[in-house]
Amino acid sequence: MQTPVSLAKRLRRSATRDTRSEKIFYFFNGLILILFAVLCLYPILCIIAGAISDPAPVGLGIVTFYPMGFSLQGFRYVLRDSWLVHGFLMSAFYTCAGTAINVVLTYLTAFALSRRELMGRSFLNLLFAFTMWFSGGIIPHYLLVRNLGLINTVWALLLPGALSVWNMIVCRTFISNSIPEELFEAASIDGSGYVRYMLTIALPLSKAIVAVLVLWYAIGHWNSYFNALIFINSKPLKPFSLYLREYLVQQATMDIADLMGGEETRMDLQGMTELMKNSLTLLSCLPLWILYPFIQKYLVKGVMIGSVKG
């Protein structure tokens, strides 16, 4: 039979072994996370260095993650192209308008489906989920947009993807799990209907999920180019992502010599081309980098909510 002293010693040894194993785990876990962070940061640092370096070393391909010299000529020449500036503004419009439409429709649908007394609620949930498993494909999608008369209009990029079923399910789960049903009962006793309850009680308590939806939808709209590639042929309606794609892939959206205004005899055109590519890529990332810190604190909560679907 163990004495209290021997039992205490055994417990101390067990605690020491657990602490040592935890330290080893945390060390390797931290090491892996640091390596992962380096892998993520390296291409970003390369783009930044390639955008602010002198054209000559950039053209020679010797610039890595550390800038060689300092030059903002790439940004200066990029901003000389009025179509690029116009495309940037169009992307900002598509992102703001599309995100507003997405968030409103998503929250309205999620709130309705979160109510247990909704008639046909199970069937509607299954109907929405069905669209996640099966779709008509690209050709029926194009024919639908064409028959609706949306080709070469801003609505071609705003209406077809106005509601994401996945985001709606996440939002519905948040409303069902995070807002007590007793609030609705108390509001009903005071004479509040569904609309007033949603606007005055449920929506203010849903700031976290609304912020997450704004971030997810805004990223999707800003980075989207495939729908614009299919539905938009008019140059004034093209978003920035199309100009970026055409320049990076086809290298055909700019006449660099014209943008340089005859200065090509004093500069390396190849270096200037690479410098402007990096500048365009960096400009395309800046809006999301600016938006993310304001919403990041809500992102983890939104992801955790989405891990369990009710």
C-alpha cells in the first residue's frame, strides 16, 4: 500500500513528465508554425521588393526578398494608364455593391431559416443544400445570364452569385446557437414582429457573423475574374482583376514605351516590365490588406461557428 509521501512523489514525477512532453510539443508546434509563416511571407516580400527596387536589377532577376535600390517608377507608370485606374475603381464598386447585396440576402435568408416555426423549413434547408452538391454547369449558367439580358452589364457580376449557401448556413447556425430564443419570446410579448425583432435585436447581436460575411464576400468579389471574363466584353465595365490577368498572362494591356513617354532609351524595358508587374500585383493586394485587420478578430469566431452545422 502506497504511503501519502510516495504517492505525492509519484504524482510529481508524472506532472514533470507531462510538463516536459508539453514543452517538446509546443517547441515543435511553434517551429512548424514559424516555418509555415515564412513560406507564406516569402512570396509577399518578393513582390514588395520587386515593386520598389530599381528596374535594372529587377529585369536581371536578381531581386529576391530584399529590395535593391529604391524606386517608385513602377507605380508611377502604372497610374499613367487611365484604364487601369478605371478598372481599380470598377473593382471597388463591384466589391462594395456586391458585398452589400450578398450580406443582406444572406442574413435575411439565414434569419428566416433559423426560425423553427417556419413552414417547410426542412424542405427549404434541403433545397438550398442541394445546390451545393449539384449545379447546371458553365454553359447553362451562361445561357441563363444571357437570356436575362445581363451580358455586358454590372448586374452580371452582382446578381448570379448574390447568395452563397455555405455562408448562409454558417450565418443561420450563428443565429440559432448564439441568440437565445427567450429574446424573441420577450419581444413578442411586447408586441414586436419578426421584422422589428430582426432589425432591433437579432442584427445588433450578429455583428461578429456580419463582419465575417463582409470579409468573405469582399475577398471573393475583389479576386473574382472568371465571371467577368465570360460575361463582360465592354472595356469600361472590366474590373481590375481582368486588366491584371491580361497584363501578367498576355502582357498585352500596356504599351510600356508610350507610358514611359519616350524614356525607354534610358531604361531597361525588360526591367520596367517586371517592375510594373510587381507594382500591379501589390496594388491588387493592398485593399484586402487594409480591410483584414479591422475584421480579423471576428474571423476565428466565424470559422468556429461554421465548424458545426445545425
